[in-house]
Amino acid sequence: MKELTLRPVAVIHTDFKEKFGIPRQSGRAPSAEGRIVFEPEFRVPEALRGIEGFSHLWLIFDFSQAHREGWSPTVRPPRLGGNTRVGVFASRSPFRPNPIGLSCVRLCRIEQTERGHELIVSGCDLLDGTPILDIKPYLPSADSHPEAAGGYADEHTSHRLSVADPEGLLSAIPDRKLPALLEALADDPRPSYQHDPERVYTMLYGGFDVSFTADGGTLTVTAVRAV
């Protein structure tokens, strides 16, 4: 079979600096913004002509931190407890024969900078520095199917935590970054098979280490430290 070589057209910059804490799907943290910076070859204004007419975009990206030799036909989705296996093609796992991901984001605005036109998007579920392989407009008439069945994922879409900050530690987070952080925390960053209420987790977000515990349906912030 003929091999296909892909090259990134852009890179996205977000406040998610490590894998832990990234929302499990796009749109789970609607306030999480990203900045798409095009590679020099693709900084051509004509390539974006008409994009402002679309409210949402598909981002096709490289799971750049998930490259592996070989592949497995089954994976263990975190939301199924990390023990139940499903077929890799019945999952959105980054560990795939080709580590390519798909994310739907809202187009907030286009900014002109010294690096050309940059796209500001929201609802991101992407690691800072993720290579973007392609960008396509989201078409509501073609891409939206309200009657679609979501398989095993439907059982977990409503899972959210209440975020408690009894000591007011989150006041250290800049106002513009706080909504997205709260949404990401409420999405429950923990591996779903871990339920120790005494365990302290730490999430790196936007230049801050945010530590927390989780008990039942409540996540409690225990420390915030600038890094």
C-alpha cells in the first residue's frame, strides 16, 4: 500500500501544557481558547478567504505525543474504567495506526499579527503545540445528526463534578483564564478508575499548577502555584 506523507499547516497554542487535564472532547470546556498559527508556507491570506462566514471549524491534527511503533486492535477508554477493551476504530483513543485526531471548535475571530492571519478558536481539547494537519469548515446541514447514537460514550456525557474552592485559591488565576479552568476541572481530569478521596492531583494549566482532591461529585482545589 502506498504510504502517505502529511505535513502540518499550522500549530495551535493553548493553556493545556500537558496531557493531564485536557478536556476529553472538544466543547467540554467551551471557554478554552486556542490560537492557530500557520506555518510560513501557508501564511497566505487567500487561503482563509470566506472562513469568517463559518461559526465552527474541524481541526484535523497529529497526536504528536502519542506516536508509537506498531498498533493494537483494541484500546481501553478511560471513561470505561481503564479495564474494558473496545476496538480502536470504535474509539477516539490517540493510540491508533495513524495518530490523527479530529476536533470541532468555535471560530471566535481572526487576528492579524506579525506571523500573518491567526485563528482564535474556543472549545479546545488540544495540547499546546499540537500540529494541525488541516482545517475544514463545520457544516450544520451535513455534520450535525441529532438522532445519532453515541454507543458506550452516551453513558458518560453527563458526568461533571462540582468545583469547590473553600480557601479562594483560584483568585490567583487571571480572570480571562479562570472560566476555562473551571470547565476543565468540572470535566473530571482523573483517570476514571481512581477514586481515592485523599489522593492529590496536580494539573498544569496556563502557567499554574492547580492541585485538587475529588470525593464523590465534588472536586476541591487544595493549592495553586505559579510556575
